Amino acid sequence: MFDINEAVARMISEVKKIVKNDWKDISGEVTDILQRRKERLALLTDLYIKGELTEKRFLSRLENEKLIFEAEMHAIAVMKKAVAQKAANAVIKVLRDMAKAVIR
Amino acid sequence: MKSSITCLKMRSIIFLFSAAILLTAASCAVRLLPDYDASLAEEIVEASLMIDRFCADMLEFSRSGTEERAYHNFAGAYVEIELALRSLYLKNSVRPLNRHSTRICEIALDLWQEYRDEHKEDGSISDGEIIINRRYFQDLFKSMLAAEEWKERAQ
């Protein structure tokens, strides 16, 4: 007999496992991204102060910085989708395996 | 008592029916991202190395404000790198469910063209510009590669 409560419990457990493991990595990536952004801004300011960049170039690179950050946010979006895809497929797999067992 | 057993049976039947539908649909699993492409990941690393080498060579073998740093000495390398970036953009843009990676490649291509045009217009490029450009591309490629590698984890 198919037990829906057990099925749901297993699904939740699978999703929790996936999200727990992957979330730690995503969180690490976000920390790295913020650290890299800090370093880029520090480097940019330093080059400008030392006169190795003109004001025009400093301002243009400051604008570019937004694009680099946008790219990093796109990478994070891919990571989040990867976790969502894995979790959704794990749920389907639990359901499929349990339904198959009942049908047999 | 009898009605609760009937109700339970009904729930099981409905659930199994739903499961059967899901099983049919299960062959097409949930897809939010394209499959991981190892050759594309390799191409990202190669393009990244090309730009890194280009910047390192410029800093090492030419001096700012001299003829050595003139645009025409680097025009060929600019074109070669632009082609590598264009190839990455094109290959990413034709893959379904791939708008994030496509946008990262588009940003890289746009910035490369902007920096090339600056060098061309100014005739030269300062060490400071090379250093910041190099850093920007290193971080852009990190994002590009991370996005590709997480597609493998999604499978």
C-alpha cells in the first residue's frame, strides 16, 4: 500500500539533504564574490591614487565594475537553479521509486 | 470506520493515478539549465589564459608610453582574443536555458571590445589600465567557469 505520508517525508528529507550540502557551497561562493569585489575596488582606487589611471579611466572602470558584479550575480543564479533542479528531480525519483515498489 | 477506509483507498488511488502520470512525465525530468559541456569549460579556461598571457606579456615586454606599447603591435592578439570570446558567446547563446552564461559571455565580449577601442584611440595603454583590465577578466572568467561547472552539479 502506498503511504503518502512516508513519500512526502522521504521527499522532504531528500530536498533537505541536497539544499544543506549545496547551500554551504553557494554561500562560500557568495563570500568569495564579495571579497573579490572588495579587492577590485581597492585595486582600482589604489591605481587611481597612484596616478596610474586617469580620472576618465577610473570612472569608466567604476562603471565596468557594475558589469563584473552583474556577471557574478548571473553565476549565482546558475548555482541556485542547479540546486533547484537537483532537488526537484530527487523528489520525482523518490515518488517514482515508491510508486514502482507498490505497483510490483 | 468503513467510510474512513474507503476514503483512504480513494486517496491511495488518486495518489497512484497522479504517480502514474508523474512516471510518464518522469522521463522528462525537471530542467532549468543545459547539460554541462566539458569542451566549453575547457574553452573558457583557454580564453582566460589567452587574456592573462596577453596582459602579462604587455606588462613584461613593453613600457608604457613607448612605441613598444603602440596598438598596432597588439592588434593581431586583440583580434584573436575577440574571436575566442565571440566563439564562447555564440556557443553559449545557442544552448537552451542558458541565458545567464550567455550574458556573462556578452559582458566579457563587450568589455574586450571597449578596452581594444580605448587602446586603439589612445595609441597606447598604461600599466594601470592593463592591471585593472586583467583583474576584471580574471574575475569574469571565474564567473563563467563557475556557471558552467554548476551545470554538472545539477545533473
